[in-house]
Amino acid sequence: MLPNELTVTEAIRLSAYTRCHLYNLITAGKLRNRKAKMRTGPIVILIERASLEQYMQDKGRGAADGEERK
């Protein structure tokens, strides 16, 4: 089963978008996301997988690593 949320690094691998482009999409409100504080680590941004896949589908792009939506 695929995770519901992705880190920015995982989203880069899935979408083949650059880190800068993903942050621009987050800032523009085109991707649903939340900030999470790891117990002993930094704050990370988690992107909702469904919103990223929907954005990619709207732009006519598939997953970069060959994963298909089931």
C-alpha cells in the first residue's frame, strides 16, 4: 500500500519536478500539504499524494518511477 503523504524528496522522485517547482506549487496552494515536526529532527513538509497525482494528471504527466495509481 502506498503512503498517503510524501516528503518533498519522495515527491521529487515520483513527479520528476524540481524541489523549487514543488515549493512554488505548495506556496501557490496547488498541493495540499502540512508541516510535521519529527521527534528529534527538523520540521518537514508532507505533501498529500493524491493532490500531487491530481496535479500531474491535470498537466498530462504520469509518475516518473512507473508507479500507477490503483
